[in-house]
Amino acid sequence: MEADLQKKIDGIHHQIDLLSDKRNTIIQVNRVAKTAIDVFRDILEKDKLERNDLELLIDKILVYEDHLEIKLQSDIDTLLRLAGPPGGNGGCRKF
């Protein structure tokens, strides 16, 4: 009977450790996400963008005879999809 109780206690300790690890991971991810959002906000608030700013935002630019398509970096596209209207256009902007 004591062995069974000790196994249950050990199992509970293991669950506590897993929950603690999960909590720490969530905190770290939130810090990274806040940093990315802050960088994105800083870039958008600039009067004039520099090359480094554009490299952070743009994955590639496709040039056609009648228009341009600017493909955003995937993380920027995700931010815009979360903040924008549903049914976005896949990070591709036509000009």
C-alpha cells in the first residue's frame, strides 16, 4: 500500500514539473511575441523605412508587366491576419 501511495506521489510530482515547464514555455513564447509585435509597431510608425526595415517585412517582390506582388515574411503575414479582416490574401499585396 505504501508503494502505491509513493507511486501516486511521484506521479503528481512529475505532473507538477510538466505544468511548470509548460508555464515557463508559455511565458517565453509570450515574451518573444511581444518583442516581434513591438518591432513591427516601431517599423510601421517610422516616417521613412530603411533597407533593414524592408528586409524584416518583405520575403520577396514579384514583378509582372501590369503589377507588383509583395510577399511578406510569414510572421508578419500572420500578425496581419490576426489583426485584419477574415479571409486575408495570403500575405501577397498587389500594386
